[in-house]
Amino acid sequence: MEPAAGQDARGALPGTLPEGLGAAVRETAEEIAALLRGCADTGLPVPGSEWNVGEAAAHLAQANELMADIAAGHARSYGDGTPQSLAAANERALAAFDERGAEPLAAMIVAQAEAYLKAMDERATDGTVATPLGPMDPDVLGSYLLTHMLGHGYDLARALRRPHMIDRARVELTLPFLITAMPRVTDTARTAGLSARYAIRLWGGARFGVTVTNGAVSVGPRPPTRPDCTILIEPVTFLLMALGRRNQWGALAQGRILVRGRKPWLAPRFPALFKAP
């Protein structure tokens, strides 16, 4: 059956987002803003980071603005996709932006998330856009925006000793971005000479596949038909590991990761195949 006129091959109208993504972007921005509005001291350190709360919030406000601009069709240069270049771009951007107040930054995070959603509503085509991690479909950019907010939202929640906003539904909405980005953040020193087929299954149903062939990595929404190693993982744990916020050993000890397949010894190698940007 052919798609209806004005629809792409996925059956989505140009300018529309996958179900639930728009609401997740809006709600995550609002929950991060609520965290900040309850913060009396933005100089508090963020655990595991060189930034304090004000700097992390300023970075989020700037990143949301960047994503909104990209969605609106404005060319923005921001590093070359490597972790080192993105870190350098982050530091340059922060140095040129001196706002560290909780209320103004909370308002900016929400406003720029809304600007992204408005830009998506107004898009007439589904052409790819240039992002800091390479070309992406606009809805994958939305998944990128959500992923980025969840990672730094988690950091802010830890710094402020408040509950974070990551849940299974939101993790599943990050998968389009992660599947797109993973081959672009491969650690070639770790994949060199490796050939392996991984099936990654999140508790609750979401899944994808990673195939390494003589060091070359491909990632797709379906697991390989005969995986060497199947990793079953609790969704929040999966995202925190993917973003470099948690290591695998504690998760394994807590039973949040289970491994099956003919070559289970491949599982501990998997997280190190990628470098979180």
C-alpha cells in the first residue's frame, strides 16, 4: 500500500513527531525548570562533573537553543562530533554566556524546548538537518534533545538531592537518537578486530541490534537473527550507562543486567565500544 499524499514512507505527516516525543520534551524541560526554581544556590557542585548547578543549567539552556535553531533550519557550527571537540565547544559557549541564575535559566530551558516544538510544527518537509553529531532526521533531533535533557536533568537532580525524571517511556523515546549516534561515537581502539552480533533488549519490550564486523559497527532497530550475545537491561540503567552516568558492574550485581547467548563473555565488552560525547 502506498503512503497517502503528503506522508513519508513511515506514514507520518511532515513536521510531526513520533507519538509521545513532543510531550516528553515539554514535560522534561518543565521538570528540570521546577528543580532549578527550588534551588537557592546554583554554585552547588554536580556529582561526577566539573560543572556546578548554574553551569550545567546554562549549558542546558544553550543546548536547547541550539536544537531549536537547527530544527528551524538555521545552520549552527558546534564541534566536529568528537567528544573532545564537543567538550571544547561547550566550554567556549559557557565562557561567552554569564547567566547562572536559577529562575532565568529555568525559563530559558522551557522556552527553547517550546521553540524546538514550534519549529517542528512549522516544518514543511522531512529533510535531514546538520547536528553536532552529524546529519539526522528532525524527529531524531527531537530524540537527541530529549536524551540530552534527561542526562543533564539527572545530574541536576543528583546535585539537588531530588528525584530524577528518567523513566521507561522516556528511555524508549531516546532510542532513535542512540541508534543513530552509536556508530558515530564508536571507540575504534576497542572495536578493532572484533566481530560480534549483539541483541539489546530493554525490560518492557524495546530492543535493537548492534553488529560489529572486523571492527566496523552498524546499529539498527531490529536485533540480528542469530545474536552471539543478548543483553537484557532495565531501561533507566541502560540510559545512564549509555550516557556515562553509571558503570555496568554495580548494575550487574543488582540484577539490572542479564546476559544470554552463545558468547556471554562478549557482554562486558559492549559498553566500552562507545564513547559518550
